Amino acid sequence: MHGTGERVERMERTEVGAESDGASSRRTMTTFSAADEEKQRGVRRMKLTALALLLFVAVVYVLAKWASNSGAGPWAGYVAAAAEAGMVGAMADWFAVTALFRHPLGLPIPHTAIIPTKKDQLGVSLGEFVGENFLSEEVVRQRLRAVGIGSRLGAWLAVPDHADRVTAELSAALRGALTVLRDSDVQAVVGEAITRRADAQEIAPGIGKMLEKIVADGGHKRVVDLIVTRAHDWLVLHDEQVMDAVEGGAPGWTPRFVDKRIGERVYKELLRFVTEMRDMPSHPARGALDRFLGDFAADLQSDTDTRARVERLKGEVLGRGEVQDLIASAWTSVRSMIVSAAEDERSELRLRVRASLLSLGARMAVEPKLQAKVDGWLEGAAVYVVTTYRKEITSLITDTVASWDAEHTTRKIEANIGRDLQFIRINGTVVGSLAGLLIYTVSRVVGV
């Protein structure tokens, strides 16, 4: 047994020394963090502690056997049995712990070096475990329902500072999105969308209905009043130009004074007509205009030729470059307006968003129906994500584990759990000693 203890000691020294000697070469392949290095040092200390305990029971065994052979008394047999069983338990647990990470003594014993050789299978099993136990619809709904996100979110949003923070974050996100978008791309999309919608929908019936309602309500009369008032004022200010225009259109053989008299007469009649139309709401010309607009509104809705002409005019207007440039430039104006509003903390946009968030938070904090609705939305969204993309999520785990280097994975896991595993060796030594003492005692009692 003394030789066995020496062999185990050499195994432990070889193992610890190999780790120390190969540290620099392995460090070139993988870089451990400072925390990992500290954990690894803790593993080495626990290995030495377990080894020291094994050596201690081996020395106790040797001394007990010597004392028993020297006639020291029955107690030496009890101590020797306990120490012997402690050594067996220590070496068995050393083999079990070592087999997780490497081949004991470098021998390719079956079912050893489990982690490096079964790494990919462990990754698949871990992915399946996560998918079945964490990404199921029932688990997601239960966890979200237990959290009560609706009420918590409402109470959080009801705090003015939190509403300000959310408003600022939304504004920053909006500015970022508008900055990333290329104006030319958005302008092309907006222009195409407006043009396509205008081409797809006939506008004449809609214009006819609108014009019919305007005429029925008398809304056009204010426009007529404005036009005739401006026409009257223009005629008063430009009498000379009007008379010169009439004289210039007269035949060349008429006398000059006749042309002048005709010009004056035409100007006076035109001024009188406009003045009467301005001052007389019941003027015949106004009535004729009302009938014309009413008939035109009816033709826009029912006359095929009129509707066709309006559609051709619409196409010509939309096809003009100036109109397309105007449509495209609308995006620039809208973007500039939104960005300015998002940057200004006192803008109407941000104030309204903040007020809406505060109102929503106050309602969510006290209204169970709204809380249940929000919780239902969140649960539905989460369930959709986990059920639709469960395979992708679990494959992320599986593929990540598969991409790890086997040696790196082994060292990483051992650094994190190896220290606790060394307690198995210590416990094996203690429990083995107690078991050996119990078995030896029972054997002596029954006389075996």
C-alpha cells in the first residue's frame, strides 16, 4: 500500500506539473480572463489538498500496520482498516473526477475524457434541454404572467423622469433612423407610391362630389366675391391699359377718335358689369356661374367624356418633371421638420409623446383590463418568437459549443467547477475511511 500511495503521488505531481508546463503553450491557443486564471489556481490548490489528505491516510495506514505487527493492541487494526478504505475511496474518486476532463494516466480507458470527446453531444443535449424546458409556450407564458409586466411597466412609466427618459430615447432612435435613411431612396419610394395611388384611383367623381357640396353650401360665393372685388380694383387702377388694349385691337381704317370712344365705352361697360356683380348677390351672372358649377359637378360624376378628360389631365400633370420634383422634395421637408421636433425638448411632438407616455403609464398602473391586454400582447409576442425561432435559438447553443476547441472547453469548465469537484475526492477519503472502519468493526463483532 505504501507503493500505491507513492504511485498516486507521482500521478498527482505529473498532472499538476503538466498543467504548469503546458500553461504557456495552451495560452497561445486560448486566452483566459483574470477570473479564469484565479479559478484555475484555486483548482490546483484543492488538488494539492486532496492529494495531501490521500498521503496522510497512506502514512496512517503504514504506521497502523506497523503498530499492529508490533503488538500495539486491537486499536491498530481499526485504524489500519479505516486508512486503507480511505485510500481506496480517494483513488476511486480521483479516477472519477479525472475521467471527466482527460484520460487518467494518459491511458485511453473507455468512458474517460468525457468532456473533450463528448463535447458536441453535450452541446446538442444542452440545446435540447433549453428548448424543451425554457422555450416552451407554457413556460414562457407562466413566467411572463408571474412577472406582471403590465402593472410594473405602468408604474414605471407613470414617473415623470422615466417618461422623459423614454421620450429622449425614442427621439434619439427616430433621429438615428432618419439619418441612416438615404433621401434619394425615400424620395423615390414616396414619389412612386403617390403616383401609383393617383394612377390607380379615378379622381373625377370625388372632385364632382366635393364641388357639388361646395355649391350646395354656397361655399364658392366667397371665392366669387374675392375674384370680382379684385377685378374691380384692378380695372380702377389700370383704366388706361384696358382702353389702350381695346384701341389696339380696332381695324386700321377706323378714325382714331372713334377707336378712343369705343375703348372708353368698353371700359365703362366692363367696370359697370364687374361693379354690379360685386354689389348684387342676385346678379344674373352669379346665377349663371352657379348653374355652370352645378352642371360641371354632375358631369364630373356621370359624364364619361368629362371624366376621361380629367383623367388625361391628371396623367399629364403627374408626368411633368416639376410635379415629380415637388413630390420628391416633400420628404426632405417632412424629415427636416421631424428631426427638428425630435431634437427640441420643448417641441410639440416631444411634449405630446411625453404626455401620452405618462397617461398610458398611469392607466396601466391601475386598470387591470389594460394590464391584462398588455400582458397578453407581450406573452403572444414572446411565444411567437420562441415557437417560431426555437430551432434557431437551440442551434445557436449547439453550434457555439461545437465551434469551441475541445482543450479550451475542458480547461474552461475545469477552471469553473474543478475546485468543487475536488471536494468529491476529499469526501471520498473521509467517507471511505468511515465505511472501512464500520465494516471492520462489524466483522470483528460477528467474528468473521
